[in-house]
Amino acid sequence: QVQLVESGGGLVQPGGSLRLSCAASGISRSIFSISDMGWYRQAPGKQRELVASITSGGTTNYADSTKGRFTISRDNAKNMAYLQMNSLTPEDTAVYYCKWRRSGALDAWGQGTLVTVSS
């Protein structure tokens, strides 16, 4: 059973940066390495949306609103995924969720970490 735990959220001023981490447990490193990972966010009163994703092969995809500011990465040796967020704006305020995806298994979601961008 895959469990995901996000960390790194908090309060940051506009223009600032945060680095979110997602730790996957309950799976081997070999399984993690062939899984796809993604970051989603849900702002107050809005639908959950894809922020960024990275496949097992390293292919990345970004929402238009975050491309150029956010970077998704992974460390297969540590069962970790990361989201580096730069040039943050109040519109980035949301609960950020980590997602694990693997064929033949249910998607797994973390509980989320709150990012608040405010002065």
C-alpha cells in the first residue's frame, strides 16, 4: 500500500520561493522508479488542477500558469518527489497534493500541504 506525505508548505511573500517534498512509503525503490508522480493543487472555491507531472522516464509536464516558475523532480533512490516553486504569487495559494500513479494499481494521494502566498 502506497502512502504519500507532503511537506514544505507554509506562508511565503509574493516573489518568494518554496520547495515541496513528497515522500512515498510502502513500496520498493524499484516500484517507485517505474511510477509516475504528479503535483496538484486546489485553491479555495476552485477545482483541483494539475500543476506538474513527471513520468518514470523523466518526461515533465506543467500547467501553463506555472511553466517557467515551477520545477518538478524526483529522486528514485529516496522515493521522493519535489516541486520547486519560484516567483510565487497570491494566485498560487492552494493546498498542494502529491499523486502516485502506476498501471494496475489505484492512484495514491497525499493529504496535502498548504501554501499561502501573501504579504
